[in-house]
Amino acid sequence: MKISFLMGYVLLLALFCACGPATDSNNMKTANANSNAASPTQTLTVVETPQRIKDMSTARGEQDKAAPVLKILEPAADATIASSTVKVKLELSGDLKGYKPEMNSETHTGNHIHVILDNQPYEAYYNLDQPFELRNVSDGEHTIRVFPSRPWHESYKNPGAFQMVKFTVKGGGADANKPATTNSGQQMSNANSNANTNANANAAPTPEGKDMKESTAGAVDPNKPLLTYSRPKGEYKGVEADPIMIDFWLSNARLTSDGGEFRIRYSIDGEEPKYLDVWRPIWVSGWTAGKHTIKLELVEKYGNLIDNGGYNSTTREFTVVK
């Protein structure tokens, strides 16, 4: 009898102990589920151009109907430069309708030129009468791409607006432990220690998209279809945080809406890719706060990537602050 009672007591104790941890585990799962449910969900939608941009465009008169034409005077095409400092000199012409690159001293915005070293993010050039230099450029072949932009960074897409030159730095003496910069100190790339590796979509992005291996331009053919990434870039906050513009430049290729055989494939935050068949910027709304990535690729109509030295597939990271 005592043995039977003792066995019963032990069994009850075991059941009690087993139930305790199971209850705690269920509570943890519920907490996790509730935590996940509380996380913001991002639902992105392509929307029309924001009213504030429409108002800015109206206030500019005929400028947005201009057809600015750029010419790269320096560096000369296929030049060999025996210095890590590369001077950039541009000439602006065309039907300008009042378009002139300059920064508003109060708003720190204005018409400007996007200047791109290799496949790095652009730097804005606001005053063509002032010197613009690329410093600490590594030895090897490189490209410079330029095109005019509006204050909200939408590019002009008329013939002659986009220009590109290839050049070579030889014996320049660049510091491999430091990035390329402009003469104003703006970073144009990361450190040049891996200068022989092309910067493309597989490179790890940062908020400015500049922590990438320095690209060389040996494999890039300026006469072949070429996609130039422009926006998004950097940090977005306030009214600029939603919607955000996606913009690019297209060379030697026509999209399907223009009777061509190419498409732009874009993927946001690694989600299922979508396609653009019309060459114009789109505005995307619904962003959550934090870091985001976007990948732009030039593909043929069946979805195969058109390679051109790694430049036709580019990933950038940017930050939304709310």
C-alpha cells in the first residue's frame, strides 16, 4: 500500500514538473508571434509624381522642357593620365530654356550634373565654372559618366545629355588604403585596395552605396547597351521619404514600349522582381523606416541579363528615416 501511494506521488510530481515548462514555452511562442505581428509591414505601390514635384516643375517655367547637351572636355577619351588626380571639365550647350547648374544657398538644391566614376554612386556637380577633380584614382582603366539633372535628381533624357569617356591612370601613385574623392572631399568610392575587381550588383552596399570594391573599366564597351543607375541614393527623410523616385539612364538600347527589345528589371529588398518597359522615372510609396536595397538590371525581353563590364546590374542601399 505504501509502495503504491509512493509511486502515485512520484507520478503526480512528474506530471506537475512537465506541465510547468510547457506553459512557459507556449507563452514564449505567443510573445514572439505578437512581436512579429507588431512589426511594420511594407506594402509598396507605384504612384504618380508627387504634387510637390509638380509644383516645383511649374515654378521652373520651361526648364523641364529643355534639351541640355553635355560634352566632356577633360579627361579626353582614351587619355592616359600619369596622376591619381583627374580633372573633370564639362561644356554645357543645347536648347537650355533657362537651365543652368547652380545650388540655391538657402535650400542647398538646384540643377546639377551627375558625375559617376566607374560604377560608383554619382556626385553632384553644381557649378561648371568651378573646378571638379577626382582624387586618389587608382591605376588602371576607368570611366566617367555624366548627365544633367533637375533639383529633385530626375535626369534629362534627351539625345546628347549623357556622355561617357574611358581613360587610364598609369603611375598615378594612389593610396590603396584610401578612397577616391572629389576636390571638395566627397567620397567617390571605397579604398582602392581591390582595384582589379569590378564593382557590380554582388558588391556589399552601404547607406551611400559606396563601400564597394573600386571598379575598373576594361570590360565596358561604350557602344553596347548600357544601364546607368541614378536613384535612389543616400538618406531620405521628411517629405522626401515617401514616395521615392527610381531613375536611370539608358544608352544604346530601346525599351519594348519604344519598339526595342530591352526591359529594366528591378527588385526592392530582395523581393520578387518587377519590370519597366517605359524609360521614365517611377515613384514608389509605402516604405518603412530603415535600410533598403534596390537592384536595377538591363535585360532582354526574355529576362536574360545584358552584360557590359558589370555595369548593367547594380545594387544600391539607401535609408528611410521616419
